[in-house]
Amino acid sequence: MVTDRDQPTAVLRFARIPGLDPLLSGLIVVLLLVDALITLAVEVLFLPLYLGSLAFPVVALLAAPINVALVYGMESVTDRVGFLFAPIVMWVFGFMVCASRGPGGDIMLGSDGRTLLLLACGVLAPAGYMYYRSQFSR
């Protein structure tokens, strides 16, 4: 007897919301993409937070679960594995915009460890989650 576990599958099966209207699905996708940019803006604004004289980049650590939640939210509306990472692509695009010089020469993200920590937490945690889902959730 051959079971589904014996057959190699190229398509991952995630927990989609059954019977979701395609229009509502598209609206949720757009809201998740906009939410990725909004959360990045809040993270960039609170990244230079200090406790006394000590740098305290707690928002960099909060970027990891927030971005994993964005990917998890995309799982509920689409079954395309490649499209699940779309909020993180928007987040990285916004990160690159914030890291570049503006018209007045201002840079929102400096060249320091806090910025690197924000980028690592914002990208590696959802990538690890996607790897976990693709390898161990069949």
C-alpha cells in the first residue's frame, strides 16, 4: 500500500482558511504587505532606543516574531509556497529604502550592530520558519 508519505511532493500543504472569498483573500494579502512596511517603520523609529547610556535594540528582537506572524498570515490565504515570503520581500525593500540616503542626505539606519541585528532578525527568523514548515510539516 502506497501512502502520501511515501510519495515525494513538490507542493507544501499549509493550513488555509477553507471557503475564503478570492476578493477577501486579495485584501488580506494587500493588508499583510502594507503591515510589513508599517511594522518596519515602527522598528526603524524605535531602533535607536537607549536605557540610560546603554543601547537597547529590543525592536530588533521583536522583528523576528512579527515577521514570522506575517508569513503565517500569508499561509492562511495562499497555498503558493513562493508567495508566502512576499511580506518579507516588502520588509527588505523598505529596509533598503531606510538604509539609503534621502534627498537631504539623511540616513534613518546607521552602519552599526543594531541595524545588522534588525536585518538578521527580520529575515532569518521567517526563513527559518519556512525551512521548518517545508521540512517537518508534511
